[in-house]
Amino acid sequence: MSVESEKEVIWDGEALIGWVTIDGIPTKVWATPEIIHREAAGFNDALTWEIEQHRAEIFEKLIPYLIKVNRKR
């Protein structure tokens, strides 16, 4: 399994968007505030400005979840 976050993580006000390499394939992934609150430990009630400010840290916490839901079976 090859996993590597790439490029910049952005917050567009509705979703956190970034890229991970899953099994050698660069994959664009996203997470809504609901996903962030549920899956990123320590950010279960983050406001939009907090998501913007901590977007890289949140994204790193979400990588296992994002891989799981985006991996081809």
C-alpha cells in the first residue's frame, strides 16, 4: 500500500479538498464538515475558520478514512 499526501490542502468553505496517492494512483479526495467532525480526532466541533486554519493537520488525521472510502475494491 502506497499512501502519500500531495499538493496543497484547501478549504473552500464547504469541503476540505486534497490529494492522496492510493496504491500508486493520485486521487483527489474531499471531506465535509460532518466528516471532519466525525473522523478527525480533536476537531469534533471545529468551526469553518478553525478548519481553514488547521486544514493540513485535519487532512493528515483524515488520511486513513479517506483511503478507506476511496480505495477501489
